[in-house]
Amino acid sequence: MSNKFSRFRIAAVCSTFVSVLLVSGCETMTFNDQKTKIKKIEETEVASISYNVDDYYEVEHEGRNYIFDDKHTYLSFLSVGETPYRLTRIGAGKNGETIVFGLTKRDKKKTNGIGSIMMYDNAIEGSSEEFYAEIYREGRIYVFDNWKDVQSFRSVGEAPYRYTDIGSGPDGKTVVYVLNKANKKVRPDALISRFRAVHHL
């Protein structure tokens, strides 16, 4: 009995000694070391979050920019002009306009992991495979299959390479298929088909 108790006391002392060493080690970390460690933890946490970055939709409407990462939420907004769940940034747009992120019911209580917000903030890139995007601006619908083309368009407000299909969109709207140097000479049939499928045309 006494031997067991002695072994227990020795183990406890050793454990305490190790704990003290660990604490002492933490206390001697420099501020920069601590910042680096925290940054690595944050990057790991961000990497472990699953974002919806397969599609992106942006609509100018009544002085606001509405952003979506869900096709059904976007189409519902086009139909009724409103979104039931949202995150609003007043005056945060490039020209002081309000930005409204239209959320799904699944995302409405999230504080992170929302693809539309991360893509809009350029904190994460749209998927390189099967990516699809629409930007509704000045009565036209701009259609994309490449995230870098979306970034460029959002930055300069124009598409140097495009295929324009006048009156082919919903309610006779003009559709502009945004191209780039690599595909500028090819009619974007696959992208046209995707657009028509999204809008049931």
C-alpha cells in the first residue's frame, strides 16, 4: 500500500515538473513567435471550413449590391426582389453603396464559412472546376466560368473579351458572356447552355 502511494507521489511530482517546464517554455516565447503560432492556428481553422465557392451571383438593385453563393436564393431574389436572410454592410461598396449578402437558411446563423462573403472580400477564390457566375449590372447579365475574369470585371467594370447575345436573357435582357485571351475566339456554347439551364430558357 505504501509502495503504491509512493509511486503515486513520484508520478505527481514528475507531472508537476513537466507542467512547470511547459508553462515556462510558453512564457519564454517571443511576441513574434506567439503571433506566428496564432496565425498558423487561424490558417488551419480557415482551411478546415467548407465554403461554397462553385458559383457566385451579384445584382445591382435600387442602389444596393446583392451577393449570393446559392443559385436558388439568387433566382428567388430575381423573382421577388427580396431575400429573407441577409447580412448587410451599409456603405461598404466601392462607391459607398450598401452590400447585402443574401444567405440561405442553412447559413443565416453562421459567423464564418460563407462563400459569398469570402469571395466578395477576395479572401478565397472561386472554384477552378465547374465554376459559374453571373453579375447583373445596368440591365445586362454578365456570365462567367472563370473566377479571375470575375475579379477583373469587378475591378475595372468592363469585359474586354466577350460574346454578346442581345435579348436572349429572361424578359428579353441582353446577356454578355465574358471571355479571356485563352478563349476569346471561340463561341462559348457550353457557357450559353449553362446559362439557359440556370434560367430554364
